[in-house]
Amino acid sequence: MSLLQRYLVKQNMFLLLLVLSAGTAIYLLTDLIERMDVFMDAGLGIKDMLLYCLLKLPMIISQILPAVFLLALVLQLNILERSRELIALRAGGVSPLVLARFVLIYGLIWAVGQLFFSQAAGSFGERAAARMWQEQVRGKDLNAQAISGLWFTEGARVFHLDTAYPNQGTGQGLLMYRLDDKGLSIEEIIRAESFTIEKKRWVLNNAVRILPGSFAAERLPELELPIRQDLKAFATVESVARPSALPLWELSALISRLQKSGSNVEGLRTAWHGKLSYAASIMVMGLVALLISQVTSNVYKAMGLSLLGAFLFYSLNTWCSALGERGLVPPPVGGWLGVLLPGGICLAVLFAPRLRRSP
């Protein structure tokens, strides 16, 4: 790096860590105050509360990092402006495009770091905190988790389960329809009072097999069926409050398994794209900071505009994600539109006038 780049990085790192510490402390303190009564009612002490906060810390950092990057960069640009350092750079022949290029590259480095940090420490910590909340605070046994009214397909067979316990490998009330090769008529119907899940097969208890073509019915105390569907994939969706709590690789595997079962995965695919776009939003925040620095040199107005910009960005991102999860737009559009739209607007406002003046 050049001397200028090292100076900018060093200054920004100090401000970023300062803002990040303040933002994280406020986030944790607010969350802890809201949940303190619940922790106390569950008989948990300060040690458990601190452990819960420690588990949530990585995901909190990854969540607020884009806004923190925006605030830190706006502060840095304001300091450079007030100390006349930006004027000195322009007088020395340093083009604003050079500063913009530095911000984009610097933001890209932070985006890659945020992505890996959120998928490793962030995902692990959030899932551990969610499990602690459900088991120790709420007193729920996740091993006894039940899924009701589940439909899935496997090949030419359609299944409906009244109640399933994926972690225990059991369930009650199974109904199976086997269709013909064209999928237009039912060749076989199987009902069972209960079932047990074993490796690559299910054992049905008190089953009834019906052949609609011949009107034949057969009662079987026990029936084995070659079923490969892993119900833990559905349990994962039920138990995780937000799909983004899963790391990218696990989310990809989950989408693949659910697609094979015939489930709707629009929401999960939107979340997958959203994880990538959220990391890329740090670069967009850098562009927003450059735009704010051109609008005002007043630090109070700049910080106010930064907070407003962060609020509008999160609102737009949430709205676009909701469109993708409901199937109103394709998942890639829902995941990326909330980032690409403000990024494109910032690029147009920042660079369009300079492009028009260029020979």
C-alpha cells in the first residue's frame, strides 16, 4: 500500500473499532435488558446471561458491520475535510476517483471478511444461543420436536405425515400415494398408524395397502418401504428462527434436499442470495459515505444522514427479501435488489457528472 492508503486504513480502523464497540455494547445491553426477566424466571444466573451474550456477539458484529462501516467512514471523511487534508489531496493532484477506488477496494476486503466471519463464528454462535434460549430458558426439549401436517414427494410417491419426530426417528399417521409413470392416476395407497425411520428405509406399523385399480385392500402388521427422505431437513427449517442462521454450505445442502422432496424453497434461496448481498452491502455503504461527504461537511448533519441512509437501506433490503421469500420476484432479485439498487444510484450520482465532463 502507498503511504496515503496506509494512513487512511489506520485512521479508519481506529474509528471503525470505536463505533463497532459502541454499537455492539448498545445492542447487547438492550437485548439483555429485554430478556433479563425471562432469564431470572428460568433460574439462570449472571454467568448464563454472559454466556448467552458471548454466543450472540459474532452475529451481532456481522449484522451491524455495514452500518458501522458507513458511520466510521463518514466520520473519517468529515475529519479529513475539517482538517483541510482533502483539500491538500486535491491540490496535490489526487483525483476523487482515487479515493473512491480506495473505498471500494477497502470495502470489498471488509465484505469478504464479514462473509467468512458470519458464516463461521456468527452462524455457530447464533445457533448455540438459540438452542440455549429454547432449552435452558424456555425449557423445551428439542429432541422431542414434532412436525405436523408434513407433505413431501419422492419419485412417483407423495407422502403426508400427521406427526413426525425427526430427532427420534418416529411418527404417527402416514399416508402415501403412488402415481403412475405419467402422474395422472393413483396406483397404490398406503396408510399406517405409526412408523419408524431407519437408514434408507421406513418401517410402517398397522399398515393398510389399497390398490384402487382392483379395489383390493390388504392389512399388514408391519411393512418396510425404501424411503430415503431425511426429515431432519424439515426439522432444521422448523427449529431455526431465520434461515440465514445457517451457514452458506449447510443452506445449500438443505435447499438441495428440500427441492428433491418437492418443497417450496423460494424463501431459502432468497436467504442464500441475501447472505452474499449483505456482505457486499459494505461496499455500497462506502459509496453512500462518499455521497454524504459531498452533500455536507457538518458532522451532525452527516451523522444524521448516515443513520437515515442505514435505516432506508435496511428497510429496502428487508422489503426486497420479503418479495423473494413470497415468490413475487425471483430469489436472486429478492436477495440482491436491495443492495444493487442503492449502489447503482450512488454510482450514478457520484460518477455521472465526471463522465459527462471527460473528453
